[in-house]
Amino acid sequence: MNTQSATQTSSKTTRHPNRRGKRRSSIHKIVVLFTDVVESSKYFKRYGDLAGREMLRKHQELASRPVAEHGGAVVKVLGDSVMAYFTAPGEALKAAVKIQRRFFRNNQGKDPKDQIRVRIGLHFGEGIVENGDIYGDVVNTTAKFLPLVQGGQIAVSQELHDQLEGISWARFERLSPNPNRDILKKLVIYRVNWDDKADLDPAHMTIVVFHPVWSLARERFEEAWNTLLRRKEGLWSQTPTRHFTLADGSLVLFLKSPTTAPSVAGNALLFLNKHLGREALPVLPLQILVDSGQFMRAGRPALEKLKKVWNLLKPGEITVSPSAFPDVDVPEGYSVIPPGSEGDQGFHRLIPGDGKSQNGGVLFLYQKAMVQGDHEPCFYCGDRRHEPAQCPSKTVPETTHGLERLGYMPLDRINELFFESLNAPASQKDIPADGTSPTSENLAELAFFELKKVYQLRFLRTLWNATTDHWNRIQAQEEDAGRGGLIWIGQDCIRVSNLGQAEAVLKSALEKSPGDYRALTALGFVSVEKGNPAGAKRLFKQSLECANTTPMKIFSRFLLARVHELNGELRHAEEHIRKILHMDGLCSEALYQDMVYRFRKGNHSDGLRRLRKLIDGNRKYFVAALIDPELADAGNRIHPELRAILERAREEASRLSLRAQEDIEVMEKLMGEDAGEMRTPRSYLEKIRELSATDGYFNHLDVIHYATAIIQTAQKSHEQARRKLLRAHDKLRKRLDACTSLVRGYPYSSLLGSLPQNLARVEQKTLAIRDVIRTNALGEFKKALSSARELASEMGRLEQKIQRLERMRRGIAFAVDFMKKILILEGAIVFVSLLLFPVVGHYLNFLAPSLRFSAENIWVYQKGVLLLGGGIGLFLAFLMSAKKLGEP
């Protein structure tokens, strides 16, 4: 850009139709910075318009970022020039040097004719700053001396030079003015030479930002906050600060001393709590951030980078960023909670006291904040921010499991979800038609609407075609068949708030079918949305009279109780709840509402007893009692009880999970790691590990469930293993006793060899197995079972040896007995044949001569007796001795 064009362009930019009469508050001391591409016209001629436009875009890109980094503001781009301004002279010079450095790097390695060479001029003086633009002589002067600067150089005026004292990394060389230009004769211009190793980091400032969270408690907090804003000058009179109040009511303090930041924030907290007095809130709806960085641009706070931070900060606490924490002093009486979770970006939290009893023991901080507003409580959900006709619960699916899903989250995360929901734009709170919840805001909404589901239009759809006569089974049924007709159309019109058409359709249905329960109930909802409680009461009474199932009667009484409750007729509401419990003493919704009424009447001990019983029967009521706005006034009684319940569950889960881990290890020793029976316990153990990663109440209950299942499985496997080992031991004992008895009575000890010693060794091992059984040493069962199998095998070998020895013993006994009997029988035969037979023959011859037993033939008879008798003797001896072979 040549001199003439720069001067003309800047002159045009400084003209303003309303310059005269401008308020003094628009005039500020500023540094104006101009950049100019040297010989840009030649570049266009050489490379063409497209390449020239790309060159200008590159110029703007390289020049703009350093301006923003050092707290400046780019006002406009004037062809081949960028105009910006700063409020800090030193930061302006740093930005100029950075710009030249960026162009130097960009030009490296390029042909000289392709390089972009830029000159920069800076001037300090008074200028008008309005609507994002600057005007005044300070602008004109900068543009006029800019042509004196060569490409790649920076020039500053005398006025800016005088503001740059103490900068050691820059040297200033005075330039000779153009004698032909009158305006330049009056200027003293310096060329800047800088050290390439200069530290050009932006100057950081420590800020304290007080960010009111109006969605939490505007009515009760706004007065206290406005009082603080009015008195802020005196509140920090001893601390040098510069403060700004933003459009959203936030207060920003710029501190000269970072160490005092937490004390400044603490003073604000004390002031607000003191001002609120008895109206003190469970959590102060104020986020406080202490941070360090470049948060000033063109003399105004520039907090754009903090927009994403607010959803991470807890209200009522002092939060210190990682960059600011090393420089701050923690006030006496405050505890520091270090970063401990992902996503906290390393923030430290400062909590009054020991940091453990923050928020007075309140577990959930936003019970009342969920229903604050200007309307009467919504019939469907109790929220005061909308009327029943606009209640989002009408579009919520029949089943969402919102409370169940919250139960698996730690308390801190539940608080974060509701905080995000309360501060989220309405567009982010749309409930998906299919009941899924892709965002955390949806989950908070779903859980909130589930608290009063029994009073909502969607429950009529749940009850539509229910056939069961048991209330607690209603919601478990899925009966979509038969939905349709005029009444269905009528309730759908209510869902979309087309009340006129809904009323016409439902009345037409009643004309065709007088006394239809569903039509009467739906018309009652129409009266509710039209703000006619008397009409709603009448119609709900008629629906009660026409109800033909117990669930229908219960639903009608719930609706009547709701009408009476919102009309302030608590006694009548309680009467309907009692009648529900007479019909079905296990109706959990009625039990819960009865418990709520007892707390509202101040009967806290009975209410707590009933709450404990409810939570034991249905764990979702832990979450319901935690977040229910109706129980906010009794929070100082309920929350300690919930904390105790949570702590008991946490301790029991921890104890049982450790035992389950031990039992798994024992089972692996019992059955082996690869045993099929180990698959289910291992899968349970994996679930325990996953659940234990989150400190949710339901997580602990599920851990208890899975751990108990593992322990029971382990006990069963232990008992089976013990019985198996006992049977193996008893069999082994019987076999061992039998063998020992045989060995002890064996007559030929020389034949036993090492058998007694082997039996003694088996005896010792059997006794060891018995000791394992007696002591129930589960870790030794597998080894004992293996030993029992080995001993059984060894006993088989020993029994075979004993059987062989026994057969040998029987053989010897047979042989000995056979020889004895042979000798006896054969001796008798010899005696008879040789001694007795001749005498008998002699007397026979004497007595009976006719027999003729002569001496010559008697030997023949003797030989016959010897042979026949010997054979008979052998046979008899064998028969008599054979029984020895079968004797034990």
C-alpha cells in the first residue's frame, strides 16, 4: 500500500457522523497498529488477482492471531493492511514482533519474488473506541508515518516509545523524517530492533470470576447478589483490583496480586451467606473461578475461552485453574480438594472446613431448584416453570428407567447431571420419542418426571388395556393391542395440548359409551390442564365409580389425592392414599406417598422408618428420596440416612467382593482354572470389577448380588469337593484296613518283603487326607483328591501283591494238609494190608476153610488192597484238603 492510499483510507475510517458531542467515556488511551504489505500492487500484476487475493488472505491470517494473543482487537482489514488496537503498550509491541517473526518463517525457502514482506507502524494516543471500531487522530497519524517503514521492520512513535521503558529485548533507532511532509516533520519515529531470543509470551493476569447460576435460585439469591454488586467498591477496598460487571450479571475482578485471589473470593462467599441469613440455600448458586491468563482485549474482559468451563465447576465453591494455583495462597480455614476425576481439567477446589462435610451433609443440591418458577405446581410433575398443558412429561415414553439409570451413578455425577440440565438451553432438553437418553440432560429430565409418573397422562396409556388385577404388575405388562378409537385419539390430543378437540372427542365417546373409565379419566386431565380442579375432581370421582379393576380404582384415587394435595387439602389426600393401601398394601407408589406426607407433617422418625423399608423392597426409592423436591425440607434428616445406607452398601460390597475374589482363587485350586464350572463365577467377578469402578448405590447392590452368588457357588463346590474327598477317603480307609489285617495275620513274614512298609506309608497319607477333611482346608482339597487317586492306584498294586501272597499261603496250606492226610491214610492202608490182613486171613481159614486163604495167594490180596487203598487214600486226602484253598 502506497503512502497516499494509506492516508486516504485511514482518513475515511476516522470520519464519523456523530464524532462531535461524543461522551468522554468513549475516549481511551490506545495503541494503534497498522500492517502493510510492501509492493502488493506488483504482486497482483505479477501473479494475477486470484494469487493476490490468496496472498492478502495469508497476510490477514498471519497478522491476526498475535493481535488476539496479546489482548488486542483487529478492527478491520483495509485491502493489504490490517488495523488493530491495544490498551497495553508492551503487549502491542510484542504482537508486532510476533507478526514479523511469522512472516519471516513463512518466507523461508521461497523465491524472493514470492515472499510477503510487511511493514508495521504503532502509535500511542487518545482515540475513540465505539461499537468495535476506533476513530481519532491516533489512527490518522499511524497510517501517515507507516510508509517510512521498510519491509520486515517495525516503527513506533515517540509517544509509544515513552511508554516502553524497561523493555530490555528491544533497541530503538531514530528515523529521519521526510522534509517534504509537514506532518512528518512534527513526528519522532523509531525503528525497532529486537532480540530474536526475546520472551514474547503474553502478560498474564489473575482474575476472579463470579458467575451467578440464576437457574438454581434466582428469587432468593438475586437480592443478595445485587447488594454485593452495589457494595463491591468497599468490599475489596484493601485489595487493588479492576472490576467489570457483565451483561449476564457476572462480576470479573482483575487482581494485581494473584496470592489474594482465594481470600477475595472467600470474602464474597461470607458476604452473600451473611446477607441471606435464614434464607441460606443448600448450595450458593454462584460459581467462582480463579484463573490466570490473557483475559483482557482492547480494555474489556475477554472470557470466551471460559464458556466451556462453567459446566465443569460446582456452585458454591472456589475453583482454581491449574495455571493460577501455584501462585495463590489458600486462606486459613479452607481445605484443598485436588483434581481427582477425568474431565475436571486439573482444577483445584477450595472448601471451607475439612472438605468432608461440605454442603452441610446434603447429598443432592438441587431439589428445590428443579421446581422453582412463577406458576403453581404442575399437576403432572410439580415443576413451577410451566403449566400442566406444557408439561414435557406428556411426551415422555411410558417406560424410561430414569431413576434406575441414575442409581448406577455416583452422587457427584448425579449433581453434575442436574446442574447441567438446569443450565442447558431448552433445545437440549427434548425427550427422545423412543425413551433413549443420548445426553445427560435428558437423563436428569427423565428421572425427574418419573417421580410423579403415577399422576401423569402417560400412566393412563400404561393402564389402557391392562388385564391384571395386581397394581405392581401393571407396568411390567406390554399390551399395545387394542389401542385406538375415539378415546385413544382424545388422549393423544391431550398429549399435544389440543384441549378443545380432546374434549369434543372424549364427550362424543362418552355419549356412545357412558361410564367409560378411560374417557372419564382423560376428561379429568383436560380439566386439570384448563385449570379447573373442581371439574377434575368430579370426573376422577366418576372414573373411580366406573372402575372395574383394582388398578383402575387405585389410579383414580391417586389422581384425586393429587387434586386435593394441590388444593391444600392434605387430609383428604392422605385419606385417598390410605384407601389405596387398604386395597393393596404392597402398592409401592402409595407407600412412598404416605411416607412423603409423614415428612411433611414433621413425623420424621416414622418417615425414616418407612423410607428404609421402602428402599429395602425397591432400591429405586433411594434415588427418588434423594432427588424428590417434595422432600427437600426434610433433607437434613433424610440425607444422613441415605448416606448411612450408601455407606453400609459400600462396605458390604467391598467385604463380599474381597471374599468372592478369595473364593474364586480357592475354586480354581479345587477345580482347576480351565474347569467349565469356573466360567459363570469368572463372568460374575468381571461384572464386579466393572461395577466397582463407579461409586453408585446400585453398583454396590449389584456387587453384593454377584459376590453373594459367587460365594454360594463356592460353598456348593466346596461341599461337593468335601463330600467327594470324604467318599474317596472312606473307600481308601476300608481297603487299607483290609490289607493291613491280612498282612498282620500272614503266617509267612519272610514272604511279605516291603509290603508292611508300603502299607504304613499309605496309612500316613490317608491320615493326612483325613486331617484336610477335618480342618476343612479348602486350599488343600485338590491336592488331597489327587493324593487320594494316587493312593487308590497304589492300593490296587498292593492288593494284587497281597492276593498273590494269599494264593501262595493257601497253596502251602493245601500241600501241608494234603501230605498229612496222605501219610495218615496210606499208613492205615499199609497197616491193614501188611499186618492186619494175614491175621484176618488165618482166622478166616480156620473158621471158613472153604475160603482157602492160603499163604501162597494172600500176597496177591495184599497187593490189591495196597493199590486200591492207596488210590482211594490219595483221592480222599485231596478231597479233604481242597477246602483249604477256599479258606481266607
